[in-house]
Amino acid sequence: MDSIGFQYHSIDGTYWDESRCYVLSESEVDRLESATAELHEMALNAAQQVVGSRRYDEFAIPHEWVPAIEQSWNAYRSDQPAGFTLLGRMDLSYDGASAPKLLEYNADTPTACLEASVAQWQWLQAVRPGADQFNSLHEKLIAGWQTLRTRSSASRLHFTAVADSQEDLGNLDYLRDTAMQAGWQTFSLSVERIGWNGSKFVDEFNLPIETLVKLYPWEWLVREDFGPALLASTMQLIEPAWKMLLSNKAILVVLWELYPEHPNLLPTYYEPALLGSRYVKKPKLAREGANVSLVDGPTVQTTEGDYGAEGFVYQAVASLPKFEHDHALIGSWIVGDKPAGIGVREDTSPITRNTSRFVPHYFE
């Protein structure tokens, strides 16, 4: 794992866990793939509904950022570089029997990409070489970067994340490697090292940043001191501004409005009254399971964090399948608008947190 750049495999004790694995049937893989594809199309339709109805206040999006969202959304719909999207990850509850249920869509800064792509594929070749895996991430990422090359006039890509996150930097380095394999010239620097020269964003060597690939959330970017400069800049960002809609849990409310009773969705509202005494309370903007409350009558399980100022959504409970002491969550990847594979995370808590473990899978 060290040799492929997966140097955070033992963060917080055990993160990569190959003491067990998940075995899927081909029909289960087909079901996950088709559900992921359909959910992504539905999410795009929900984004169009938000833009068309201008429901930005529900998403706690600053008014000055609405034009940037709309411009990048229109660019995406017309295959222009400013709207280009590379990847996202849906979190699903799936027990192998009932339909997969969408818990949320990590559409802006999804991590666990390196482990879902190269790491578990290396494990498969070493441990189950005769089996297969729901995993085309690597090939689709390279193809995605190649698509961008055909659309963009940029000559280089800059990759950025916060300097003190080993996990983010590991994922970023992997994405950068796939871009290099697609023929891009690339540079890497931490968010803290990006400069503004009065008219352009530049790197440490005063080189203008044409396209910035970020593992840094949009909701943080727009509130930075230099956030307003982004509105005046011609720098392209990946993921684009319209991904603020899909990565916000308010999109779950819009999805349920558009597709009530859909087998892959859970009832989700801005108030808990319609859900009775059992529901999950989630911040519209949060990361890694922070500030989530699992309410079951008088019993409440809550995770800590610094999120919730923008408001909450309330979602029906789709309990994660439990194997011995562990709850299993499926992370289903979208690359270039197509399903690209899954990763499985386990946690002793029914709320998947940043301390959850990554467990490989295969199918026969």
C-alpha cells in the first residue's frame, strides 16, 4: 500500500482493513450500477429544478454566487470546460435484498478514491486473482482527463488541498497521477500557498493558475477572504460551482419532491414532523458524518462537529446492514457521469464517521 502512495492506510489505527472482505453476486453489482446511474440522472434533474426555480436560499448559498452557479451549470449542459465535472461519490445503504437507498451525494470533494480504485484492485490481484471487482475508476478517471483536454484551451492543471490533511493529499496525488497519464502537465500546491496578484490566482512561482483541481469544499471557498476574487477570475475550478447544489443535503429534499416513493430514495424534509419519531437529522453542509443525529423515539445518537449553521434536513432511516459488530456503507462512484465502481466502509457506529474502515470487495 505504501508503494502505491496509500500512506494513510493506518491512520487512526486501522483504516485499510483486509482482515475481511465483501463478496457480491453479479446481480448485486448490476443492481448497484443501475441504481447509481439512475440516481445521478435524477440528481442532475434536481439541480435543473433548483436553477429553474431559483431555490438557492434553501441551500444557504450566498446571493453573489448564484450567477457563477448558473453560468457553470449552463456550461456543463453545453459541454464547455467551465462546467466540466470529473467525479462524485454516492453513499448508499444496501443489504443485498432490498433496493439501494441514497443517503447523500458527495459531489464536490469526495475522498476514498485511491483506496476504491488502485488499492483494492491491487488487493484483488494478490488475493482473489480469479475474481472480478466493481471497479473501473482508474480507466474512467484517465478518460475523463482526456475529455477535458479535448475541450479546454488550458495547458496545465494545478492540484490543491489543505497542507495538514494526509488523506486529502493522498487522494489529490492520485488524481494528479491519472491526469498525468492522460497527458496533462500538472503542478501541486497547498491551498495556503495559492496567491492573488490583483488580477489572477498564481502559484508559488507566480505562474497563473488556469485550472484548479481542488479537494477543498466550495462552502469554504466562497467564505474565504479571497472568495470574491474567484468571481472576477477566469480560473476554471474542478469541481465547478454548480456542484454546490448536489453536494448540499438540501438536494435530498428536492429529489424526494420530484420523485416521491422512488425505490432508491428516502423521504427527506426540512422538518421532522412527517417522519414520526424515527429519523436522521443531517446538516445541509457537513463532512464525514459530523453533527448527525439518529433519532429513535427517546433514544438519540449524535456525532460531534462544527456544522449546522446553515440548517438541517430530516431523512427517514435506512439502517445500514450489520455484520457482527460492524455497519457497512456502500460508496458508489460516478466518473464522467457514469458509474465507476464501489468502496465499502465499516463502522461500529450506525453513523459512518471519519474513523470508519475501508474494506475491499470482489464478485464472481
